Amino acid sequence: MIKYLKASTSITAIMILFITTALFASPVLADQQSAQTAISSAKNTIKSCYDAVKESEAAGANVDSLMVTLNDAAGLLSKAELAYASNDYHSAYSYATQSKSKLNGFISQATALKETAINNDNQNFTIIVLSIIGSVAILCVGTVAWIVLNRKDRKNLNGSPTV
Amino acid sequence: MGLQQYKMLLLVVTIVSALFVASPAIQQLLLVYPQTTYLTEFSLLGPYHNATYPYNFTVGKNYRLYFDVENRLGSCAYYLIQVKFRNQTQSAPDSFNHTSSNQPSLDSISFFVADKETLELPIDISFQYKLGGNKTELDMQNIILNGTVLKANTLIAWDSQRKGFYGNLFFELWIFNDAINVFQYHQRYVSLWLNMTT
């Protein structure tokens, strides 16, 4: 009876172990389909981030820091594609997932840089407008003063008493 | 000091002050040269960062090369370098027709370059090959690029004119086209003829 119980416990333990392994090992030992999906998802993420960088750059932001992250993600995606081509789906899945996770929070970072660049651009525009206005004002004052002095000069030449 | 001198002084002070106050505007609006040419520069450099390239290659020895990619396209660009290998008779990229080679890409290196920036990519490359039984053919089995083994599986015939086994390692530059969401050949490639010594 005890022997029977021991055997039954062992079988149950093996079954639990098998089910647990099957449940938790599936994402680790990725199949072709999940690797393909992960690569496709990483590609889409990189594409979205690339668009965000282009927008930030167009707004005048310094995108050097974004480029470093984006290049890291692109490098991992290249590795994922190479692993996929060599039928190493496990590595392909792993690299694609790492590539995608590298870009967590990337778009919000790019958006923040873009907004900063737009604010700087607005400030620059204000400075340019003010400098043009200031310059024109100085020229006007100078011209008026020159006209006044010129009139006095003419009066002096005509023999009028100077003030 | 006469009025004439005051007028001269006033003129100078006015012009200098106006230029000084307008300097931010002048700097931003007049001293920015408009970009007229849009291009990508793609170059391959040898181990000493110059045009001295390795020529005689031996099995298993590591060679370092550098890619330089300079973006002058007016915006950030997404590039891809396709690594290809061929013997003397296989398809090569065509500079006149601006077409890429039909050879399969052994590996792809994708990267981004910001506008007016240059990216340098170092690569470590080595070769695994063996001489055929009749000693008139060389079997290029693997190319190891940055530690990754790439199956080349290319037979190189003995070149009786140049007296050697010559393989052509070349790198094509592709660029991502946003409009159609695919990489397209960017009509630039760099190539090295390798004398595989046995």
C-alpha cells in the first residue's frame, strides 16, 4: 500500500513538473511563428520610433542620444533576423524582444525633445524679431538725429546764429 | 569738434549699433548656407582607418575594416548594409545601371544616421575555406563577421592570369523608403578583391 502511494506521488510530481515546464518553457523555446511575430513587432516599433526621430529632427532637436538607442535596437533586430534565417528561432525571438524593449519610452522621449526644440525655436524667433525691431529703431533714431544735425549745419552755413 | 564731425560720429555709431543689435537675426537668417546637394557617402576603410586594405587573406586570421556612412540627405536616414560574397563569375552590383547584385545577402547590418552626421561601423572579418581535391578550386565555406558564422558555400576557381584564388567581398548600401515601407538599393557599394592564400 505504502509502495503504491509512493509510486502514485512520484507520478503526480512528474506530471506537475511536466505541465509546469510546458507552461513556462513555451516563451523561452520559441517556435517559428512566435519568432516571426516578435521580429515583425520589433520592426514596427523601430519604424514608429524612426518616424518620431524624424519629426524631432525636423523641429530642430538634437537627436544624438535617440540615435544611440535606435541603433542599439536596430543592431538587435539584425541579429534576430540573422538567427531566424539560420532557423535559430529561440535566439531570434530573444533578440527581437530585446530590440523592442530597448525602445520602451522612446517615443515619449522623442516627443519631449521635439517640444523643447519647438520652444527654443519660438524663443529664437522672438529674439530675431526683437533684434530686427531694435535695429530698425536705432537706424530711425540715427537718421532723425542726422537730419537735425544736418539742418543745424545748413543754418550755420547760412550765417544763422548757433544755439 | 564741428558739426560735420558730429554727423560722421553719429553715422558710425548708428551703423555699428544697428549691426550689433541685428546680429542674432543676421546670424540666423543670412549666415546659414542653404543645402543644395543631397547624398549619402559610403566608404570602406582598412585597419588603419585609411585606404590601405588587406589583400592576401589566410584561413582563420581576423581582419578589421571600417564602414563610414555620412548622411547628407537633409533628414535622419535608416540604412542597411547587405554583406555579399561572390566568385569571379557570379553577379556583381552594377555602377552604370545602378543595380544590386543577385547574390543572396549573407548578413545585414541596419543602422540610423542623423542628418549631417557620419557613423563609423567597425567590422571584424575572417574566413574559413579549404582547397579542393584537384587543387584548382577553393571552397569558401564560412565567413565570420563580428563573431557570427555566415555560410558562404562558394567555389572559387584558380585564376591562371593573376595566379591565385580570388573572391569578391562586397557590401551594398540600402535605404529605407518611408513611402512604401521597404528597403531599396541606394546605388552605393564598396568591394574588396581577396586573394585567398592556401
